[in-house]
Amino acid sequence: MQNTWIFVGIFAAIAGVFPLLPIVAARFLAPSKPNTIKLDTYECGMETVGDTWVQFKVQYYIYALVFLIFDLEVAFLFPWAVAFDMLPLFAVVEGIIFILILGGGLLYAWRKGALEWS
Amino acid sequence: MTVEQGIFLFIGFVILFSAFMMVTRSNLIHAALYLVLVLFGVAVLFVLLDAGFLAVVQIIVYIGAIAILMIFAVMLTRGNVTGEAISMNSVFGWGLLLCSLFGFALIIMLGQWPGAAALAPALPANWNEVSELGVALVSPQGYVIPFEVASVLLLAALIGAIVVARPPQKDE
Amino acid sequence: MSFWQDPIAVIGQLILDLLHSLNLPEGWIVFIYTLISVVAVASFGLLLVIFLIWLERKVAARFQDRVGPNRAGPFGLLQTFADMVKLVTKEDVVPEKADKLIFNLAPILSLIAVLLIWAVVPFAPGWIGTDLNVGVLYIAAVGSFGILSVLMAGWSSNNKYALLGAFRAVAQLISYEVPMLLTMMIPVLLARGMGMVQMVTVQDTWFIFLAPAAGIIFLVSSIAEIGRTPFDLLEAESELVAGYHTEYTGMKFGMFFAAEFLHAFTVGVLFAILFLGGWRGPGAEEIPILGMFYLMIKGFLGYFVVMWVRSTLPRIRIDHMMAFNWKFLTPVALALLILTALLDKIFAGTALRLPALLGANLVVLALGYWISTLMSRRQAKERTKFKKRPVAKPA
């Protein structure tokens, strides 16, 4: 295991403990007088109608899909960018072709109106 | 037992536990969050294997994108999925039998594989896995064809997703 | 090396000597030493929040021609402490229908996600939590936990406003992550590495001169990532009450609040590291404490721009925001990446590298702006095709 990651592991644990402290402190310091109305769902003074589980638009899903594709592209390109000094020009061009192919995907999504928030 | 082995055992337990919880929850969002825990555990395993790059990519792609996509997909479903959905059906017994057989066979096969007992060779000094990967991805001796095919595959996935998911337009 | 030049190195050596004198095994020494440095970095981040909240309130007040907090302590400096006492003693209401465990985990996770970034921030030469060789991607990875915490908070509240706010927020966050990741790749390309220390040490010329357009896009998409005005649709209070943290009260709301402020400043610091040379400045190599000073000044510069934008611009409509991201920022970022890679390879090591990259950046920015104004004009023309509605005219 790399020593550099031990720091991250301990940091994650400590970063979890720090926000916990004031929340636990609040448990002892803060008053607690629950009642039915207070514990009800907040809805600007009205009673909630129906279920919270509303069906969402497919638009959210399409954005997430396009994001996933570009996320993967970035994951492939970062090593290419790091190894830049060791690459000849044609290897750089290969990376650029990779970007262009996915740029075509963006263009397709654009022309098909998948990026429209309707 | 070294610290590394201790961490491995702990993470292995977390992964198995979360995987079990994930398939048994009837609440789909809970299942998705347990899946996130499994994926995070796998990222920690990558760190233990000295593959920091794979670990961060695992988190960015799987937790940052795929888990979010799944939660979005769950929210696309109509109606109350949080209720008592049944996660077992009549062929549950057969499934369990097949899975245990497969798992058993896998354990036996891995037990015979000499690599399972061998220690990983130490990495050379100044080893930078990211630039090695970068060179391998675009060099003709390496993986340049899979690399470019991957981009075409991603393009196909994007087009397919848009064709399937996009609601029909009025003017077409 | 005297204490005033490099206090961290001196104190670190003192602690190491102390640990060695206790005759502990080597593993424990490493563990305790790491633990102490972790606590130091994490507490620095949290103490910074207290100051940042005061600063932001003061600056926002000045933009609105007010005085801002001025009662508690000199210049109102103790205002944040008073607010903290108030938040701790507020009742912590957990709605009955909420999913308790996830509801309680979400605020903690959102602060963890921001704090973890500080593990790789190089404060000064030798002052860094840990120099991961995948530093820049690590920052992006940690950011995905922030997105997850928003979803967890919105869903577990079991409130329509919270859920709708969370979904809008996540759609915005993942969309703007694309140009952010792409423009983060440009400094990586110029530095030939992802490590944060390397990123700073190679910036003999600041990357803002080699990639000004990338710097601007990074800052804009980062503002969207922290959900500040004009991209504050995730908590558009006139539409969604308070967005995904509608149901949160007391200290748990405080966690979201602190995470947002710390994230805003972190964005400034990241901008400073990626584009403004980090701790680089006259004399910083010899006197590390000066480097810390430079980094903070540069970080506050970025933070000030964020505050300035927040005080100046109105909130933009959600369809405009998405169009701005996918139809302007992302294509421009892609074009910049291609041009930077090509030109940097051709002109590497020659004197033409700086002017070529700078010129390409400016041309791309100008072209992008020109095309987008052309398109918006065409759209405006299409809009005016509608028949004029009869309106009452003043007599």
C-alpha cells in the first residue's frame, strides 16, 4: 500500500469525526420538544398532498447518461495528458481523434434536441 | 497479521455485507446506497493494490456517475417502490443452489491457481502508473486500437441512449 | 532554518524527535505523526470557515451598501461564534417521515467531501498533507461524494421540495462537472502530471497565461458546482423553499452551510493552484511561510470573484443554464483541449509556446462568443415571429 494514501484514509476518518462533534453537542445542548405538527413534512403551511414519490422527467436521466459518457472520456484522457512528454505527435493526434469522435456524439445529442430542457 | 491485511479483511467484510444487504433490500434507494458502499470498498481495494489511479477512476465513474444514474432511473419509475416489493420468487431455491455451486467451483479453481498464493512483485522505484498507462493506451505496440474502439463504443452508447430514452417529438 | 521562516517544518521535527524519544515502534510513530498532521490540516480548514463566513457577510454587505456584522467583537469578528452558539442550541427537528439514518448521514458526508480536498492542497514548499500522484483526479473523485450527499439529503427528507431541489441540483452538478473536468485536464496536460506539488513547481509562467480561456471556464463551472448565484437554482427560494436542505434545522443545517462556504473558498484555492501558480512568488522557496501567504492571497482573489459575481448577477433560468453548459462551455472546453494538445506538442520547448497557446485561447474564446451571440440573435428572431398580442396603449 502506498504511504501517500494512509494520510487520505486517516483524513477521511477525522473529517467524519469533526462534523459529528457539534451535532452530538447539539443533542445535549438543544431543547427537544417534538409535536405532531413540528415533525410533519414542511410544506409552506399546507398539508402535503399525495406521495412524495413523484415521477421524474426522463430529461434528468438523459443528462446523467451524457455526463456518464463524458466522465468515461475524461478517465481515458487523463493518462494520455500525464504521459504527454513521452508521446510522439501521432499519439497526440490519436488522443485528439478520440476527443473528436465523442465531440461528434455531443453534436448528435445537440441536433436531436436531447440537450434541450423542456 | 499486518495492518494491510487487517484493512483488507475489514474492507472485504464491508463489501460482502453491503452486497448482501443490497440484493435483499426492498427499498430501491437503500439498495442503491449499499451498492455505493460496495463500489467504494472496491476503490479501497485498488488503493491496497497500489493502483491509485484506478481507485479514483472507480470513484469518479462508478459512484459519481453510474450510482447517480441508477438513482435517477429508480426515480423514473412510477409509483411507490419503497413498499413491500418482493425480492424473492418461486425459483429462489434453484438460484441459490446454482450460485453456491458456481461459487464453490470458483473457490476450488482459484485455490489451484499458483498466482493466488504468490506475492505481488515490488514495483520499481519512480514507477508512475498513470503515465505508463497513458503511453500504453496510445502506442501502436500497446492498446491504440482498443482505445479508439472504446471511443466509438462510447459514441454508440450515447446515440443508443438518446434514441431509446428521448421522448417522441411532436414534429416527427 | 529558523522558526519564523518555516514553522511547520520546525514543529514537525520537534514532534518526530519527541516520538522517537518515546521508543515507540516505527509504525506507531508514522501513524501518530500522520494523525497529528491530519488534525492540523482539517482544523485549519474548519477554522477557516469561521473567518470566511464573516468575510463573505462583510463583502456582500459592502456590495449592497450596508455595513454588515458589526456588533459582536471588533468589526463583528465574533459574529460567527455567536451564530454557532445559536445553531448548537437550536432544536434539531428530524421529520417523522424522514429516513433517519440517511437523513443524519447526509450533512456529515457533505462536509467530509469538501474537507477531503484539503488533504492534497500544497500550502507552501513542503507543506502538503499528501502529494498523491493522481491529485487532480482525486479532487474530482471527492466531489462526487458531495453530489451523493445532496441526493441523500433530498431523498431522505421525504419532502417534495427537497426531492425536486435535490434532483435539479444533481442535474446541474453533473452537467457542470463535464467542462470542469475538461478544463482541469488542460493544466494537467501543461504540467505533464497530476500531482499537486508538480503542478505548482512547473508553473514558471502561470498557466493562466498559457490557458486563460480554460481558467475562465474552470472558474465559471466551479461557481455552478458550489451552487452560488447565478447558478443557485438548487435552492431557488422562491420556487423550492430551500432546496434539498429544506427539512434540516440546527447544527445539521449548519453543516451544509459550512460546507458551502468552505467549498467556495476551496474553489478559489484550486483556481490559484491550477492557474495562478499556487504558492509561487518572490522568496517563497526560501521562506515557506511567504508561500502560504501568497496562496491565501491568490485564493481570496478567486473567492472575491465568486462573491462579486454572486452580488451582481441575477439567477438564470434552468433551460438557459443547461444550454449554457452543454452548448457553450463544453464545446469550447473540448476545442481548447484539442488545440492545447496540438500546439503544445508542436511548439514544446520553443519560445513560440506561450504566444501560440495564448493566441489560440483568445481566438477560441472570441469565436465561441461570436457564435453564441449569432445563435442567440437567431433565436430572438424566431421568438419575434409570434403574432403581436393586443396590448393596452397609454392614451
